[in-house]
Amino acid sequence: MRPFRRPRKKYSPTRFVHRYNLQSLYDNGATGRSKTIGIISFANFHPNDVYRYWDDEGIDVKSNRLSVYRTNGFKGTWDGYDETTIDVEQAGAIAPGSNIRTYIARPNITGMVNSIAAAVGQNVADTLSLSWGQSEAQVAYEMKQGITPKKYNQIMNLLFEQAAAQGMSVFTATGDNGAYDGITTGLTSGLSVDTPSNSSYVTAVGGTTLPKTYTVNKKKKSRSPRNVLGEQTFCTQITSVNVFLVIWTCCKASLLAVVAASASIMLFPAIKRESVASELMMPPIYGSLSMGGQSS
């Protein structure tokens, strides 16, 4: 099976498929068919833009594969629409047979937590992608300032643990600077990874353009990025017999988040849908957590 009707272009999804030898997965029918990719985002996107992109790339897709859940009824913003658009385009390109469900919330921690709680509670998505994060140093600082709840890490781990129990694979961005994610904020000069990708219940996805030199513990460190898809990026791709997972990641240094687009076969299909455990256990920890929203 060849889901792409046209020859690969220099920066097209077919280039990614060729680079990581994904054709064998397609040949075995692993295109994301009957699966749903959930994407946590904070801005609107135009569905017509996405369908136009797939058509221009020669990718045959269903006309009704997109759905949007507006967390807490948030109508959305167009600030950052390009990242949401890229997330949806790339996820749908690499897994052409999948459905894409985008969770759009207010661009803050409360909005993000509510979207994740809604996605886990609905249990519709087989895989969940989150391209937002902060360094552990930044989160610790905001906790001291009273900006972020002190039990933030606990609530995120509970949500991700429930997702794992349900067979939902969660992929989160590692940030722009790998193990030294807090360096650019000035809050630390040493190790500080990104959160929530530090959770043991998620797959941390690294994909970023790295500068040639760092200053770590007052010492200069040099590292040369390797060239992927014609750009200086680091990409991760994982496959196994039981899981079809494609992670497309690409980030500019000025962005807080990487584009994490993934597709996965659910490991435990017998898990009952529409779990509501997350809605029941979150309020005692987080307080005014609300999972109400609107689907379209």
C-alpha cells in the first residue's frame, strides 16, 4: 500500500516516510486506520487548510476525519494557529488512515490540565500528543510564586497513569534544549528537563534545533546537530510489532513547544470507553478542575 499519490518533495511527509523506512508498516496495513490521534492545543485552525495540504501532498484521506473538542466551551484564539495547523497536518499525513481529534483550551496550565482530563476521561483517542511544556526549574519557580498549584506534577502523573492503564499512549515534547531545558530562562545553569515529559507514564519526544555551543556549569559545551530532512533537527521514530508509532518532531529555537505528531495502535482494546475516573479524582487535588466542553 502506498498512501502517497505523488513523488516525495524535499520537505514533504513522504521524505520522512522514506528516511525512516515506514513503507513496510504501510504495506502491512498500519496506516492508523480506525484509530484516533488526540492533539492538545490552544489555538484554532482552518480545516480547509489541512485538507488542502493533504491533497497537495497527494495523500488520500477521509473527508470527515477531523473533530474538535472545545474545553470548557473555549471559542479559541488565532494566536498560534500555525502550530495547531502543523500538528494536525503532520499527524494526519504520517497516519493517513487515522482520525484526528483536537482539544482546544485556554493557553494556560488550567486549560491544558482540563483538556488532558477531558481526553483521558472520554477515552476516544488511542494516542495523545502534547507539544507544550516548561522546564522543571520554571515550574518550581512558579510554584513558589503561587502561579502554579503545588500539586501540579501529582495531578499530571495521575492523568497520565490513567491514560496508560487505558492503553492510551501519550507523547510529550522534551523542550528546546534537551536535558538543559531551563538554561534559556536563567533560572538554572545545570540539568533541568522539561515537564510534563519528565513523567514516567509518557513517551518524551525530542525534536529540536540545537545551538552549536552551550554554557553549562560555567563551561562551554559544543554539539553539532545532525541533518534530518534537509534541516538541522533531531527526530525520534519508534516502531514495534504491537505498536505503530510515528513521531514527527520539528522545532525552531524560538518556540516553547515542538510539533509532536504521533500514531499508535492501542495495546489494550478491552478497556472500557468513556471512563470518568479522571473527573472524579482530580478536584480533590487541583480544586476547581472542570471537564465541561463542546464537541464539533
